[in-house]
Amino acid sequence: MRRQLAWFKRQLFGEKSERHHILDPAVQVNLFEATATPVPEQGERERISYTRSKGKNRDDAANDTGLRFDDSVPRRVIEVPPPAGCATDEVVATRTTFRLAQRRAGYEVLEYRHPVLKDRSSGALTSVPAPRNVFEGSVFDVSFAAGVLVDKFCYHLPLYRQSQRLSQAGIQVARSSLTAVVARTAALLEPIARAQLTHVLSGGVLAMDETPIKAGRKGPGKMHQAYFWPLYGDSDEICFTFSPSRAGAHIERTLADRFHGVLLTDGYAAYEKYAAGQPQITHAQCWSHMRRQFERALETDPAAREALAQIGQLYAQEQSIRERGLHGADKRHARREQCAPLVRAFWEWCDAQLQRMDLEPRHPLLKALGYVRERQPALAVFLEHPDVPIDTNHLERGLRAIPMGRRNWLFCWSEVGAAHVATIQTLLVTCRLQGVDPTTYLVDVLQRVGMHPAARVEELTPRRWKALFNDAPLRSDIER
């Protein structure tokens, strides 16, 4: 009961961060001790000369001295007239002051005036057609479709709020029309998302996880519990797949003889069960998820701090390897020399703790030790595979768009809508990972997808698009 009460208190009032700070006792003095750490006597002084780097130059900061912006920002010049009564004064210079302004909404109506021609001989009338639109017969420009997707899936603005914003701007657009825009756009982008999934599964390292979503009606007043299953490849690409359940059958359907390499996951048993029957797959598990087991035991057993300290040393060595930019055989050698001894010492410490007689079966520390003992081979895979990360934190950062959106639009009304979310987030989150502007990407790809060869659809994925089309993308008429 004390453990449960401590857990509830932490959920209400405690920190949500799992960061563990290790303080040196020689530096951190106990305020309640009567004796203080003696101050060492100062010896002879010597003059030391050194160089110091300047502070970071914040190009994105606005301060009292001016506003920083690039040439792509539209600018309106306003001439300030001289005050009355100064007609005899001569203007010798002009000072410039910048102010950042915002319109009520960034919408414009494109009015196409195309001529009607009359044949002089026959008298027949022909009208010059309007420029081609992405959606035939639609009143929405490609820039508007891209803006709806970016607002909903990058900035998590539900469609009903976008409809309200349009209404405040003097434009009446039904919410059902916005839903149709999302559905039709997702249908155009689906082949690109499938091509990206094929490339992700062709890699040698794959991280996989699952996150819940309410999708489809289960009954009166109830929504069905479904799941998105994100997959993170070794080329900084992420793919979201949708399943109406958390059953391991979705893992088999998704990977099904398409992936050969190292599968990095959390401790969910369905991954281990699938990998056990696939000789072409090596199963690795996440140290961050394992660390959370000990972090939860902090309130009940001080020995958990020792575990966190040892895991912190392992992460410090990983950080050192990343800072040195090691790859391949050099990274494997560094892990064997620096990380393997720490891992072996941690296993030995866990075995010693398992011999304690004061740990009852439901003790949090005993649960954490059992978690480690069952997964030692999978937790040690990263030592022999230099391309395998030590944890799945990169994947969890990538899937963050789903829970952030879930806080705003709450659920998907149907499973078809959830599949559309998976398709669009696959491309937009990958745009962020690849450093591609999502609006520019969508405006270009939605115009290009109808004329691009289907056999080369992979060229429209954000990773390939960045190399092929980013320098000269197709623009909307509003930008021309």
C-alpha cells in the first residue's frame, strides 16, 4: 500500500522526467550535517592565459535592436511622410524600422480569368480552360490542401478549428469538405508511403513500437482501442502502420519475409515470440525501457540508484563514441573495449541482488531484476552490431506526433480515417527527420504524383525527393 501511495503521489505531484542526476558527495554538502567540508588553503597564484569562445549566435531571436528574418518573408513597405510644417527641410537619409505583423488568416482566393474565343469563320465559341488542378472539379488549390494537412498533422489543429478559422476569415467551408480534402490527399500519397515502407524493411536495422489510438465505434458512446505501429529504418525514415488490435499477428503481416536483420524493440513479448521463429532476424531490446524498471523502484529500495548509476556510465560511454564519430568496425571495437565491461559488471550486480532474502515476490526491484535476467541476450546485441542503437529513443521521438495529435483531435472516427493518419504522418514525420519543409514537399509532390512514373514512385519519398527535387520544387499559383 505504501508503494501504491508513493506511485499515485508521483503521478500527481512528482516529476515525469526519467533523468537521473548523480551528484558528487564531495561537492554536494548535506545541509543537516554539523560539520562542513573544510575549504582548502590557497597556495601561490599564477597567471593563466586562455581563449574563450563567444556565445551562440541566435539567428532566430528577436530583440530590441531589430527583427531577424530571411528574404522569403513577404514585406510591405510603408513610406512615413514628414510632419506638417517641414516643407523647407531637405531629406538627407532614410531610416528603416521593422515590425512583425500578422494577418487574421493567410488565405487568398485565386481568380482565374480565362478568355472565351470566337472562331471568325464558324462563329463557334471556345473557352480557354483553367490551369490544371490536383483534384479535378475541386475549388481547393494544392496549397490549401497542403496547408490543411500541415495544420492538422504537424501542428495538431483539428479540422473543426480550421473550419472556425476559415469562417473568421470570411470564408465558408464545411467541415465535411475539409475531411474530403484529407481523404483524397491521403489516397494520392498512399503509394509513396508504401514505397517508403518497402525501403525501410530492406535495411539491416529496424526499430518497432506501438502506440494506442481510439479508432472506430465499439458501441454506444464507446470507441474501439486500436494501435499505430511505427517502424524506424536505418536511413532516418519512419513508417506508421495501422492495426485494429495489439495482436502479434500485425508484426507477422508487416515483416512477413520482407525484413532480414536486427529488430530493435521494447519488452513486449509479441516481438520476442515472432523473432524466435525467424532465423533471419536477430532480436535486440531497448536499454531505456529496461532502465525504467529500476527507476520505478527508486521509492522503495535505495539499491535501484546503484543500477541507474551503472546504466548512466554505459550511456556516457555511448555518448563518447557518438562524439568521436565512430562507425563500423571502429565502433564495434570501442563498444567491446568500453561498454562490454560495464555490461558484464551490471549483470554481476543483478545476479548478486537476486540472492537477497528481503525482496518479496512483488517488490519493484525484484521485478526489475527479473526483467533484466529474462532479456540479457537481447540487451547485449548492440555490443556486436555497431549499427544497432542502445535504445529506441529515436523511435519514440519520431512517434511523438501521434500522442500530441491525440491530445487535440482525440480519436479517429473510423478505421479508414486512422489509415489515412498513418499514411500522412509517415511522410510528414519523415520530412522533419530529413530536414525537408513539409509544405513545400506536399505542394510539389501532389502536383507531381499524377505525371511521375509509377515504377519510380520511391523518388517521391522525402529522402529521395530531397536529393532530386528540393532545389527546384513545383510551386502553387499563389507563389508565382
